[in-house]
Amino acid sequence: MDDANPLGLLFEFHGHRCWASTVGMRAGAAALQALGVEPSGGKSLHAVVEIGDHHGAMCFGDGIQLSTQCTFGKGNLEKSRRGKLAVTLIETAADRRVRVAYRPTLQPKIQASAFMRKRAAGVPASDIPDAEQWELVRLIWDAPQREILSVGPVEPAAWNAIEEVVRFAVCPGCGELVAEPYLRTVRGDQRCIDCAGYPA
């Protein structure tokens, strides 16, 4: 990560400037610091973000991805779907973890901001004036860590890695490649979920 311009990298990756992705960036950095580790392009870290789906603070997850380098594609980033801005970062080889959660001390200012009023009215974040975007980013970025983040203790956490499946087959129905666990048996044929017509 470019330490000289982490916010520039974040917003280029995320697509717009917002407070929740900035919180995610800071939370990921705080979790790394608590564990005394560096971001990893491998699988030495595993992050569990508590964000859910279809809410306006899911941007938190992109801040976590960028700061920790845990990604959905590598399989070392997952959602627990609790609707919270919190992350548990696990150092897999050392079997230990730390949970970092957003403290909503600044939420009254955030909710009253022009940015959030426009977002609540359905205005896309990228259509909101730059100055109004930066107002909230700076509010979060410049706040003392203790004011906006709750960093839990580093605790033991037994890590049991799930086997990565590298077996695939071509579905005879659609001709597309399917990972083996997602194949379904239909009249003796192995088909994808869509061609099989049933999910389980």
C-alpha cells in the first residue's frame, strides 16, 4: 500500500469518497497494529466483516480489503452479516485474533451532514460535491483512534482452514465450468445449480 497516499488508493479502489470506507481502512489498520502483523497478499490473515447486505455502510468492507489485503477472491474475507461496522482479523498461523469495532461517537455529525442528507434522498455518493464528501472523510480520518474505534484484546482463536476445492467439471446443460461442490445430480448427470433446477 502507498503509505504516502492511502486515501487516494482507497477511493480509487472503492469508487467514491465516503465515511464508511474510511472507517474500514482505519479499522483494518488498527487490527493489523494490534496483532503486530503486516498486510498479506497470501492467506496468513483471515478477516470476518460484520457488515450485512443492502445498507449504506457496506463500504466499510472495501476499507478492510484494501488495508488488510484480505479479499473475497482469495477466500480470506467473509461476511458474518450482523449489520455492524466491525471486523475480526485472524492471524491463521498463530491461532489468534482481534476484533475492532466502530464507535459511533461521531454519528450525530455524520447523520446531520449534507452528504448523508443527500444520500438519504437517493443521491449517489459520486454525485455529491467533493467538499461534502471530504468533510466526512476528514472527520473520520483525523479523529483519534480511541474516539472512533474499539480495539478488543488479542485472543487465542484456533484456525481450521477449509479445504480449497480445485476440482471442476463442465456442466452438460450449459457448457460452463462449475466447482465440484456446486454440482447437482439430475438423472445420473452432474449439472450446475441453474441447469439442475434446485439449489440443495
